[in-house]
Amino acid sequence: MYILIDECLPKKLKQELSEYTVFTVQEKGWSGLENGDLLRVAENEFDVWVTADKNVEYQQNLDRFDIAVVVLVTPRSRLDMLLPLMPQLREILQVIQPHQIVYIGS
């Protein structure tokens, strides 16, 4: 499975998903792309996009993109707040399908 971590999340989050092939938006050179453009390029290489953008579902028609989206919901996108969500993220990654959006966290 190929996972893309959004630029709004800490780069170190990648280390928590070492069992997958993971890239950050920055590593791909896609920093600054708007969500629609990002999803358009990401769907060709990735199975899942992990973000903290709670509004993506309302800003984009996710049915248009052949990629799944996981939204990590925490008060702030700091690594110490995201780490407790990792077990649930790993579970979701086992079953998530393209065009699906899943929210994890509070």
C-alpha cells in the first residue's frame, strides 16, 4: 500500500507507518498544491492520502478521485497528539477502499 502524508502533518509521522510505502507531500515536491490538484496527482501513485484537513470532504468531490482519504482529527497536528491515533489508523488502512473517507480521532 502506498500512503501520502499531507504537508499539514509532521514529517516524522512517516516513521510510524514503516510497514507501508510512505511519502510526504514535501518529498514528492507537491508542497503548496491545492487539495484538488494534490488529489489529482496523488491518485496515480497512492492508495491513501492522510491529512488533518477536516474540510476536505466539503471542498472536494472525493468520488472523482481514485484514492482513499483518512483525516486525523486532533486539536493540533503535533506528533505527540497524533501518535495515539496510529493503532486505529493501522486498522483502517487494512480495509479502506478508494473514494472512501474516514475520520480518526475526536
